Amino acid sequence: MIGQIVSLAKRLFKMTLSCICSYRRRFAHFFLRFRRKAATMNWQTILKQAETMIDQQRMRSAKRFYEEALCQYPEHKLCIAFSYGALNQMFLGNGEEARRLYQLAISNRSKSDGLVQSETLDQLEANTCENMMLLSLSYEEYDTWANRLEKLQPQNEILSQQKPLIRGHQDSGFPWSAALQWIAKSNWDVDPSKDPGMYGAGASIYQLMLKHRGQLRTPRDEHRAVAGVYAALLTKIWANCGSMMESALGAADPEEFNFILTDALPLVEEYAKANPADEKIQESLRVIKMSLEATAGGVVDHSVVRNPATRWHTNSELAQAIYATGVSGLQFELVEVSVGPDGDLRLKFKPLSVVPAGKKREAGLALRCVVGLTFPAVASSVNGFQVLLMPQAEYLINLGSGVRMQAYWVQSGATRVGPFQVTSDESDGDWYVYVIPFGFNFQQVGVQHSIFSKLVSVFEKLKHQPIILQG
């Protein structure tokens, strides 16, 4: 039985990933087709604006534009509702809303007859059927959408490849909730080299599993796993929205994407309340609440957003490793910045949450990685001080799947101090991270001390801004 489960899971993983990736291509193709056919129509302009907002991570604005389009152009509800459903499924992790919109799209197809090319309407309906198969709440519903798709596109790959696997899964007596878990898992992976990065598609399924737990008869241990991953994926989506909006627009407006966490909060709270001893989900809930509290009240202070020296840095590779090692949600606060007698920059941190005894090494390495990623940006704000990337001087920090850090040359004017390394130490109370230049003449310690002293005032701005290890 175990062998059957593993084999089926692998096949479902491969097939589902290829099917979902095709939806992204068709979603883009949909916009192109309609621009060519009727580029001057007002509803088309709204869809184009919504697409631009999605690229900029202005999610609330995109939702508003879609709602306006549905009201203004009821004759095009198939087109608009399908695109709006794809936004919810693929980007926002809202499977429930995606299902509603897909069903709205299907039920309004006839209103577009004669206004949109029939082959385009057939394609949109077929895409909707495919998406609904992956968001189904039972084997029976899956079959209903598969049969409808077969009438439109009998040669569709999902019918010849995935449907037989699902049928075999059902015949073997596996519950539908297990099939949903496998489909959801195909959208993300803790291994960065294998991660499709489709967190919204995965979260959409987990959301449905939490909302319809009774109908799905989800086992207790499965419910726990679903709640934890759902919270982690939504937090990841939320964080990505902020960083991508900042890259695109130069500033992040939390009001554009905070609703992603706000809408998810009741589902996470429900499980956390029923399972107070589950430390991992309690920590995930605390991270969600702190994230919302930290960004409450509207637009983030642009002086903070635009100055990379006043915020802690991370990247997707580190986030995946943090998740893999189980230290997500741990928090530290920088409480002291100084230069040691040997010229090393010393950062003293205080844990704001309890670090499990078996996770101290991983937490220390993660903290060290964050400082390593932040240091070049901090240094860039100091006049006369440069940190140049040395791609040939790389070393590994074995955090989970192995996070690659990079060495940097530290320069001040014509004086080259040398590349730096980041190391760390922890005790029962205080945690330390040291930035230590190496490969230089130790007679230059006085010069080094002077150079690093310039960094102290910049790092001071990072005090009392908690580092949250998010994975």
C-alpha cells in the first residue's frame, strides 16, 4: 500500500505540474487574443490595467478593476470572470473565490455569443473546466468537470494522463483529501532547485481543504499539516508582494496586499484555538499577526522602503532553507552594535521567541545569513565605503538544503581591507554575529576599526526592527 501511495504521488506530481503550468501560458494568451480583436473596448482597457497591477503586485487595485468590469460589461462575464478567477487561484491563494468566479464564467458563456470568437469561448470554457478539476471537492465533481472538458477538447492531456491516475486513486480507496494534498504539493517545494514557486495555486487548494474539512473528512494529522503549510505559503505570498512591489515601484503599499493575510487569519486562528499545544501553528499565527500589525495604517514610510540600509534582507533561497529546517517564525532583535578590539563589527541580538533546544544551530546560521545579505546594502550607504561582490569567493552555510553565501571585498578609498566573512555565536541569553574582514595585514587593524566604526550608526537604525525568520 505504501508503495502504491508513493508511486501515485510521484505521477500526480509530474502530471499536475505540467497541467498547471499550461494554465499560466493560456492566461497570458487570453489577454493577447482579445487585445488584437477589440483593443479599443473599455472593458479591454480595464483588463489590461488589471494585468499591469498584477505585475506590480497591486492586488487590491486589480480586484477592484475586475469588479468594475464585471458590473460594466455583463456580456463579457465569461472572459472577465475567468481572468479574475485565475488571479485568485494563481496569485492570491483563494480557491473558494476562484471556484465562485469560474462557475460564474461558465454560467454566462451564452452572453458572449456573437461578440467573441467561438473558438476563443471554447478555449476559455475548457481552461475553466481544467482549473475546476484541480479545485474540485470530490471525485464526483472532478468527473463532472472532466466530462464537460471531454466534450470540448477530447484530446486534452489532462484527460488522457491525469484522469486515469485519479480514477486509479479512487479505485484503491484513497480519500479525495489525499489527492488534493498531492495536487497542492506539486506547486511548491522546499528544495529551491525543484520549487515551481506557484504558491498561490498551492494555497488555493489548502484553503479549500480547511474550509471544507467536514465535507472532505480530513484526518486530524492531515488537518495539522494543511494548516501549517497554508499559513507558511500565505506569508510567503504576502512577503513576495511587498518585495516585488518595492522593486517595481520603489515603494510598497501594504494596503494593496495585506488582505491576503487578513482573509487567511480566521482559518489559521480556528486551528490554533482548537490546538493550543501545537507550537508551530501558534508561532505561524503570531508571525501573521505581527506582519499585519507592523504594516497597519497604510503606506509604509518611504524613507524606510527606499533606503535598503534600514531593513533586513533575505532572499527566496534562504526562505526555502529556513522552512526546510523548521525555524520559521523565530524572531531576533538587534540590541547592540559595536566594533571589537580587533576591528570586527559585533552585532548583539536578543531572541524574541523561544528557540527550541535542537534548533539553535540552524537559527544561528539563519541569523548569520540575514546579516550577510544585509551587510552590502548597509555598507553602500556609508560615504567612502564600498563592498564589491567577489563571485569567485563563495562558501557554503549548510542550512537545510545548503544556502550559498558570497564573500565581498571591503574597500575604503584606496585602502583595501579584504573580503569579509560572517560568523556567529550563541549563549543562553545573547546571540552574536560578527563581520570579520580576513586576508589582510593585521597592522591595518586601526584602519579597519575606523572603517567599521562608520557602519555602527547605520546598523543602529536596524535596532528594534525584529528579524523574523520567514520560510
